[in-house]
Amino acid sequence: MSTVRLTPMLEQYLSIKGEYPDCLLMYRMGDFYEMFFEDAEVCARELQIALTSRDKNSDNPVPMCGVPHHALPAYVSQLLDKGYKVAICDQVEDPKLAKGLVKREVTRVLTPGTVVEDINLQAKENNYLAAMFWEPEERAGGLAWIEFSTGEWQGLYSREEAQLWQWVEKLHPKELLLPDMKAPPRHVPELGIQITNFPHKPHFDLPSSTERILKAQNVASLDTLDVSDKPQLVRAMGAILSYLAQTQKQELGHLSSFRPVNLSRHLLIDEVTERNLEIFRRLDGRKGPGTLWHVLDRTATPMGGRLLETRLRQPWVDMEPILSNQEAVRFFFKEDQLRESVRRALDDVYDLERLSTRIFLGRATPKDFLALRHSLSAMPKIFDLLTSDGLDGGGFSVEKPKALAGPLEKWDSLEDIHALLESALADTPPAVITEGGLFRAGYDPRLDELMELTEHGEGKLKELLEHEQQANALPKLKLGYNRVFGYYFELTRASGQAPEHFERRQTLANAERYITPALKDLEDRLLSASERRKNLEYKLFGELRETVAKAQQRFKSQSATLASLDYWQALADAARRWEWTRPSLHQGLDITIQAGRHPAVEAVQGPANYIPSDLHLQGDTRLLLITGPNMAGKSTVLRQVAIVALLAQIGSYVPAAKAEIGLTDRIFSRVGASDNLSQGQSTFMVEMMETARILRQATRKSLVILDEIGRGTSTFDGLALAWAVVEDLCGRGRKADSKDQGGIRTLFATHYHELTQLEGKLPGLRNVNIAVKEWRGDIIFLRRLVPGPSDRSYGIEVARLAGVPGRVVQRAKDVLAGLEKKARDAKNFAPAPPPSCQTLLPGLPGSQKPGQEAAAPEHPLISEIKNLKLDAITPLEALNILGDWKAKWSGDTNTQGD
């Protein structure tokens, strides 16, 4: 069996590949990046490029493929999207100066969570790299995440591991670092999150992590970052910094100051509620129409879009920032001309955050600098608009908000950077920085001379020829060129005598060829000018990049200012477009909404086709029990109330004629039914898990929306659970010696009409229903909440509207009539239970066997039911009890218990 004979180049390749076994190695050879062996086969398949081989005639040819160096970003982007990591191996010495094999090193490892190029990023979406560390012995953990392309990073400390995983799902990082041997829940990788198990030591080691953080943040103590008492969070932060050091191969000076998330300052929306409310994606997982984001995003810049995303995921819970931002939105809402002018100016601003990061990291292209120059040209115009007395000089209709004062005071148009870029860069530079043509004439005297030679070389030669002709009276002197002698003067014998400074180079039959010192010097300068120009421009570009990189903190500050302006004008523009109103906020529990609308549904249907509805959750009322047929709009009402509360707490206007909102600390939702087959969880299990989370975590300040609790199991089980959940929510926080009857603000939609009997029995519960009108055999959904329970379910009518064949609808009506008759008869005659019940429950009337006395001993199940204290158990405990009963007695055919 023959073996592959390795050349020095392949030995070098395999040696470097061995250091990065989990990466695809792209190895620079001349103008190409080459891949070999298994990496070549993977890249050829994933990139759909030709797979060839090295040493084709050998017994074991080496598979290989390659991509042009200038096209590298596009190919790498495809690999990153497919979840691969790519190690870029560059030549780190000049091939002309190398003795033997050119030295190569991995200069950067590209991973999905650490990219900074636009081709790999969504402009208005954050691209997170996260790390999580959970310490079971301490029952504490930390989750840190960074947006490497902007340098912003945050983290969360928690005593609940489940909460950390909830935030992982909520943030949806591209990469998640976990300590070795730590396995995530089964569904997390299926979300498209790339999991990397990182060695515990030294990457998650506390002393090493502390050292890395202090150095990266340039602080003397962790107290400065408010993480000294959060060691698990420190470990997660340290792991991120260790991973970045391994992949980026350079200093990370662009990182902002770390900000731990203080959950008490934000309205919390878990990943389930975010999905159910369709904030960013529809329930089918797609973006676009049908989502709140599609309605709300009127931002003009990527920075503003990312700020809007952050606010929707982390609304405020304190009144001060809400009202401050609300005032700023109101200003732009009232000033239509100003808002439109600011929007047009912001349209000229590119992504300053990511541009400045690429410049700082040395990865900016000439195109990036042009985008930066164009963006900075808009700064003075925006400033003038905001500091003016109105576009017509007549002042504004409302006072400028205090929130605008801070940004204007620290405004930095970066005029010096703009002037530098304006004087330096050509208007149409090449895509790469090694080809020349980057700079304007006049930027550098040395470059001007080389540009003159490369662009006007023929003119210089012609000038020299004319000079020699005139100075020496040789009008027939000619200029020529060949590959042997280069440039030369040619003089025929009949044309005159050659001057003394002419040096003969070649004798022809009737002419002589000469060179002169001036011609030779000009030739040398012309032939080397192009290469010298490229080298000088490359050097000048590096110097320009270093100069601009020093202003990186100024860029970050101005980016934050522009993001806030864009955020305010976007919310104002959405409010104007959809005719929203400014909500009134208070610290109480009441929620009153007049003519409320669901913004995403209204956007799809059109305002003319949408019927608003009122909602009053006030006074002693804490739980609205909503009944009504399917398709009547119960789920829409539930969601729109939650969305109105969410919008109010990001400082936005809301889709209603009037809204008074008591501040909310958390919004919970349980809407719809879905299996989680990957975890082996049925619809009912998912429903109960989400319900259990709500009952554990909801407080008096929370807002809970529940839709069809208990539908995933049998009728009686489901009814019992729904009943118990309603009781728990109504009774939470009730105090016997207080006028406050307690209860959690809840909208509870149900088809269990038996629950409507609870009004008047449970304090704080009120029945409402979605109005339906019958007209000539048809039903009309009025889409409005009205007091009282629904009198019918209208299920058969809804089936007919949905297109169920007429014969099936008529048969259903016949069956329904029979069932209703039996129900009426049962009330009058109270027949004995069916045999199954007689067997299972012998203590019931009519359950005795022939010849048996009526006073037979009670079945143990009857005793347990009698001893059960319903007000002392949770819904989950009730479910467990039912399971125990089924296991004990489902197959019991005896009349006596064991």
C-alpha cells in the first residue's frame, strides 16, 4: 500500500491544520486560498466549486480546491451560514525575501458569532456570541453575550438555570460557549445555535477570567463593572474574551464597558411570550407582515434598528425613562416637517458602529471609508435641523424634550475626520487596497509624482524627446522601445551629428540608436512607478486607517446619539402612519383601553376593515373571563392588550383611541397549542409547563394572557385544571384583613362555559364575551368585547363558514340536537351512571351489584375525593394526583379497593 509523499508545502499545511482541527483551513498561495485533503472535499461540496487534485499522476493524489483571494469574503460567508468555522492562513513574509518556503500563519479564525463584515451580518439585527456557566453546587450561573461587530456586551446573573436557558432562546446567539462536558437542552442546537464546548480550564477559570476582564476593560477592580459578587458571570465573561483572543489574534480595544442586565429595571418578556405575541417572527417562524416589527420598524439606520430590537426585548419598568422617551417621541410626532427632514438626512448615514469596528480592527476596505465619509457629511445637516427654531424659523409647536438636550450637547460631527477623508480618498477607489488608485491628487507630494508618472508617462517621454530635438537642432530625432534596450533615441546618418551626451547602444544599416542619462532615469522611474505607487498607497492607507481608528470612541458615542434620534423618529413615524395615541401611564394596576387595535392584524387587513374593541381591567376586576366562538377574535384581543402594554413601556404611542396603563413588571402568555416532538413533549405537556412557569413567576404587577388552558387533555381533566388555574390567579396575593382582594391581572379566554359560573363566587372575576350577531341563519362576528358570558359556542356555524361540506354540517346539527335532548332528559330523570362508572365508583347510587345491599363500603377513590382540599393544591399537583388515580384504579374491576 503506497503512501502520500508530502512536499514541504503540504507538511506546512498539515502542521498548521493540526492546530485548528475544528476549522476549515484556507491556505494562501499567490492569488488564491487553497484547501487540501478533507477540507477541500467539504469546501468543494458546500461552495459548489471544482474539486481537483495535486500530483494527479501519483497513486494517492491529494484533493484540492481554491478560491481567488479577492472573492474570499463571499465564499467565507457561505461557509459561516452553514455553521463552519474558517481559519485564514496568510503569508506573513514577503515571498521575494523568503529563503525557501514562505512563512505562513493563521491570522484570523472566522466564526458565525465573531464576524464583522456586512456580507455576514443583517443590518438591523444583533449577531451575538454568548457563553454560559452554571455552578450546581452554588445554584448560581451567569450568561454573557457580545455583539463583536459593535463591541457592545452584556450579561445576566441568575439563581435559576432555567432562566439562563430562557435568555439563550430569547437572544438566539449565533454561537454559545459552554464548559466541556456541559450539554444544552436538546432543543437548543435545533434553534440554529452553534454550540462550542470550551475547556473548563483555563477558559472558564475564575482567576484567569478575572485577569482577562481587568485587562480588556482597563479597570483595576471588578467592582467597577458591578460583577465582583457574580463569580459565575465573571467566568462566562472570561470565556468570551478567551475565545476572542484565540480567534481574532489581536487586541480587543474596541469593546465597550460591560453592562450587567438588571432585571428589576426591565419589563421581562420570556421567549415563549415573545413568540406568541409575534414580535419579531410569526408563529410559523417567518419574518415580515403579521409581526409587530414589520409595523413598528421605521428606523432609517442600522444603529436605530438594533436599538429598537433591544428596547422591544428589554422595555423599561421605571417611569422616568419611559416618560423621557415618550416626550421625545411626542416631539417628533408633532413636528412632521422636522421628522421627515431628519429621516431623509439619516438615510445618508451608514452603520457607523460596525464601520468604526472594522477600521479599528484593520479590516476596513476602501468602500468602508467611502461609506464613512458619506455618513459624516450628513452630520452637520442633522445638527442644524435639531438646533433650529423650526424649518421656517417660526419655532416648534411643542417644546423640545429634555431627552434631546443631552445628545445635542455632546454632538460630534467629526468634521476633522470628514475633512481628512474628503482630501484623501478618490471617489471610485478599487475594491482592494493593493492595486493603487486609492487617493486623490494633492494628498501626498510623493504620491503625486508617482501618479504623474503612471498616468502621464508617455507625455513625459514626449517632452524629453522634444527637448532633445530643440536643444540639439535634431528635428528628425525619434524615440523607440524594445525589450532588449528599453527606451532609446534613433538618429539616421543623414539627420545630423549625435551630441556628446548620447551613448551609442546599437548600429543599424542607416541609423544609430542612443540612450542618455535623462532618458535612462525617466525609464527607470516609469517602469518602477506603478509598483512604487501601489506600495506607497498601501502604506498611506494603513496610516489613514490608524488615524481614523484613534477616533473610535468618538464614533461609538455619536453612533449612540444617532441611534436614539432614529429610535424616536421611527416610533413617531409609525404612530403618525397608523394613527396611534399617546398612552397615560401610572403605578396602579388598572388597564383601560378604548378602541384598541392589534397593530399587526390591522396592517394586514387595512384600517378600514379592522374593528377596534374596548377593554377595562380596573377597580376590583383582576381577571376577565373571555368566551366566544372560534374565529370571533379572542386571541387577537388577548395579544393586542399585551402589545399595547409593551409599546407603552418602550416610550411609544399605542394603537388605541385612549389608553391608561398600569406599569407591568412581566408579560406572560400561553396562547395556542404546539407539540415539542424533539423533546418528546406533547401539546398538553408543553401547555402545562408554560402554565406552571406563569403560576410560579407571576406577581401582582404582571400581565397574564391565557388562551384555552386545558384543551390538550380530556374534557373533565381540562376543565378541572382551567378551573384551578383561574382560582389561583384570582386568589394570588389576597389578604384577609385588607380591602384589596388580590389577584393577578389576567385575560383568560376559554371554551369551558362552566367557568362562567365563577363570576360572583371568585372575587375579581368578570365575564365578557366576543359579540356575535345572528342574521337570517348566518353569524356575524362583531369583534368587540361586551359584558357577560357567551350563550353559545357557534361551533357548527363556524365549521360551515370554514367550508365544511353541507351534509356534514347538517349531520352535526342533528347529532347536536340529540345530545342536547339527552342532556335535558338527564336533568329530569337522573339515570344511573354507565357501567364503567358503576364499576369504578361503587359508592355512587345505582352502582351496587344484584343482591348487594345499597350501603356497600365506599370505594377508596371516593374517600380521597372527599378529603381533597382543592384550594390548597396547584394545577400541576392536581395533574399529578389525576395521574396517580389513573395508575391505581384504571384497571380495577373489583367493587372494593385494594
